[in-house]
Amino acid sequence: MYNEPIFLDAVFQERIWGGKNLASVYDYDLPYDRTGEAWVISAHPNGPNEILNGPLAGKTLADVWQQHGELFNKNDKDDVEYPLLVKVIDANDDLSVQVHPDDTYAREIEGVPYGKTECWYVLQAEPDAEIVFGHHAKTKNELNQLMDEGKWDDLLQKKKVEAGDFIYVPSGTIHAIGKGIMILEIQQSSDITYRVYDYDRKDKQGHLRELHLDKAKEVITVPHTTSNFNREVEEDKGLISEKLMEEQYFTVYHWKLDGEVTRELTEDFLQVSVIEGSGKIEIEGQFYAFSKGSHFIIPHTVKTYALHGQAEMIVSHV
């Protein structure tokens, strides 16, 4: 029986809008001057994490998903690939305005198992920082016309954000993270992005970056809708647990630990991202330290675990 957390080594992605803030905030050793993303819980082919501890050390999360499905209560018939992906995104500049397809479109058109519904927990935001979230078009014809004419100010909705905000971004939603924002993103394990508008930026070779307007028009939800979730709070000894959302693909919590708490694992597995503080997780008398910037999975084979310390965590499960 496998009875320890699975700690993961981040995979970094270079982005035109990236920077070096992930080094100063999370003490990550960045490989690029423009590091935009840290994929911190990932089995995706474009960035699978390596396991850092225990008998599985050196394997990737993708390997373990395939070879040790019991750690995730995996259903071999239905669970084709590891279902979720967690990132830390540093927007040193505005991200492109983009949209993602749903599962059906992703499978039929792109030949991949998952579309991309995602959510964001805002870790940091400069004063007056804002995101693009949704559009003003009431019909497909209006959407297409505004896109064709490049009337982005008329089309796009913008929203100011601050640290602690939580935003749900279902597939089909036009969106963009703005300059000066750092987020923790939990999403379906997909890397399909249809770029709608990119401020006429050029890549390293001096070329305008590719847009995907035809596919974007097919998948954008019209009219734009916003889902609201009640943030439910529960206290359990040394832990305040706030449920940020629960929907088809994932459930997400903000945990604030102050002291210690013992809990039973009732989910298939838990993903844990430590965003502040430090502590230890105890399983069957063994202690495993974590700190700000740690990311780990509590596997299905763990029945009970205890948390000790002072920390804030974003926790998710399918």
C-alpha cells in the first residue's frame, strides 16, 4: 500500500509575456528570462512533472497515472489521461485574448480527450490590474462582425481583480489575464488555445503571432454568461476550509491551516498547492515537510492524514 504524498517538480514554460516574478515569489530556479508559467501538477505531454520523493521518485506523473491507477482510483475504461492540470501563471505583460473548446469540439476537431474549462485564484495583482472576461455581443452575427472589423474595445468586457479573487472560466469564454497579475490556475488537462487578439505583438523572429479566428468563432459562447458560486466555509479544529466552487470537472477549496488537523481522504485523490507559509503532512506516523511553492498529491491509497503548521493552500479534486 502506497502511503505517502507525491511531491512534484515544476515544469517551466517560456512565454512572450512572461518574466522573473516566479523566482522572487516562490524561489523557483527559472530557466528563462520570460518564464510565464510553472506547470506544477501536470501529466500533460507538453509538460509532465517528475516525482521528487519515495519509491516513485524519477518517474513522471504521466507514467504513474498509467502504471499505478490505484493511486487515483482510476477507472481504466473511462480515465484516458490524468484529468487536471495546475499552473502558476505570471503575467508580466498582457496575455493574448483567447478561448478554449469544450470536450466534444476538442475530441472531434483536435483529436484530444479534453477541452479546457479552467478557474483562477488570484495570488497577486498590481493596483487597477484587470482581466478580459467575456464579450458584449448578443448574437453570433454581431460577434463575427466585431471580430472581423477588429473592434476589440466594443467587443471585450474587462474586469478589475485583486488578490484573493476567484474566477471560473468555462470553455467557450473569451478571456485574458492582464499585466501585473499572478494566478494559480486549475484546469482540465488540455493545451488547446485559440488566439483571438494579440495586440499585434511579434515573436522572436519578428512575425505576428498566429490567430485562430475561425475556430474561435465556432466555440465562443454567445451571449456571454457568468456563473456564480457560493463560497462555503467550514472550520475543522486548526483548518478553515472555504469551498470556492464545485462543478463538472473539479472542486476547488482555499484552506487556511493554523495548528493541526486530522482528516479522512474521501476523494479519489487531492491536489495541494501551498501558496503561503509552511508545515508538515503526517501519514501513518511519517512527516513530510512542505512550504510556499510546494505542490503535491495525496493519493487514493491514503486513508487518513494530518496537517501541521501555518499555511494557506489551494486544494482541488475531480
